[in-house]
Amino acid sequence: MDALWSEVVKLRWENKSGISGRTGNLNAHHILGKPNNRLRYEVKNGIALTFNEHIHGIHNEGRREQYMERIIKAIGPKDYAYIKSLPKGPTKTDLRAVEMMLLNMKRELMP
């Protein structure tokens, strides 16, 4: 299901990096991590980044803060506040329902 989530995130960002607009070699990045399935499969908790932005930007200790600022600007304060409000501890998640939701989103976002 992680691959499906990744596909949907990239489609949501129109197969372009959410911070640079570049295409090609995209990764789907969890903005606030994935401590539970609620955050792991929340599409708003994802942004498309190029491989370099992902590995050498957000996952680089010296650049992480700068890249997080750019990500927050890209997703907007409302969506950032929403994902920050989601539970970080254990949650019950109906994974079959999540899969169906992701499949429906994928169909809606397909060009």
C-alpha cells in the first residue's frame, strides 16, 4: 500500500516537485513522518520531491529546516495545521478502507 500512497501523492502534485516544480525521478515524502497508519497513509501528509531534494535536502541535517520551510509554504498553512493535528500515537485504521480511498483518489487524479 506504500507504493499506492506514493503514486497518489505524486499524482496530487501533478508529477512535479512541490517545491521546485521539477519533474523526473520523484519521491513521495512524508512531511511529518509516519508513526502510525493514520499519518502514514494520509495523502495531505505527502509531497512530491525530486530525489536530490529528498535525500540531499530534507534528509540532510544541515538543510532540513530550510527545506521544511519550503514544504510548509508549498502545502499551505491550513494543510500543515491539519496534518499536525492528527494523532501521533497508536490509532486503529481500517487498511482495506484506506486502500479503497487511495484507489479512488488515484482514479480521480489520473490524467
